[in-house]
Amino acid sequence: MDPELLERITARRAELDELEEQLAKQLVEVRAERDELAVAERVLERMSEQLADERASAAPAPGQVGGRTVMLIPHRTPDMEETMLPPDYQRILAAVRQAAGPVMARQVGDALGIDVSVRSKLEPLRGKLVRLVDRGWLRKLPDGRFTTRL
């Protein structure tokens, strides 16, 4: 056999052995990353299911007061329409929206035709405004004024 040809074959075999070693390392890394992704997918699925269950259990449900079913104020979600609120809450939202800027409870009461000079008539309105804030329909500023959510 030709010594030059034998040398070339030996050199090529060494190159291929080195390439095989590199590819084997890459294959191990690829398999490890694929396993990590599979674990991440399972964790994400489990967390998504738990979150969906929590949201479903936290969804507002009608409550019972004095043996009667009453509608609770639902939390605002992107697909939630204002029409889901009871009519008096819809009127409150409309009054806040029509104001030139942030409003006090007294101004909302004036817009709704409530006698704001009587505290006992104003406090229930303030409670409804706060409930709308708590459910994400309105925003309360640090100075106590109310405004719509952006």
C-alpha cells in the first residue's frame, strides 16, 4: 500500500473521530435541553390548570342575603361588559365617565340626583364607588377622588 495514501486515510480517520466526539457531546446537550423543556412544559401546564381553577373559584357568584339571591359586583376582566353590573352601578360609572376629570363622591351624588347634604345618603354611594374600585372598574386617587380605569 502507498504510504502517502495510508497517511491520508489515518488523518481523515482522526478528523472523523474528533467530529464524532463533538457530535456526541452536542447530542448529549440537545437531549438534556429537550428533557428540560419537557419538564418546563409539564410545570407550565400544571400551573395553568391551577391558575384556571383559582380563577374559577374566585369568580364572583351570587350571594344570599335574607334568603334572597343578590348579584355581587363582578371583577372587571377584558371581556366583561359594563352591562354585567346592576343598573345603579352602571349609572355611577356613567357619572364618573362624564365628569371632566377625577371626581369626589359628592360630585357623583350631585350627578345622580342624590341629596349630598345628608351624610347618610352619601356614604352608601361612597361604598359603591369603593366597591367599583376594589373590583377594577374605577380607580381611586390618593386624594380620595375617583376616575375611570384606562
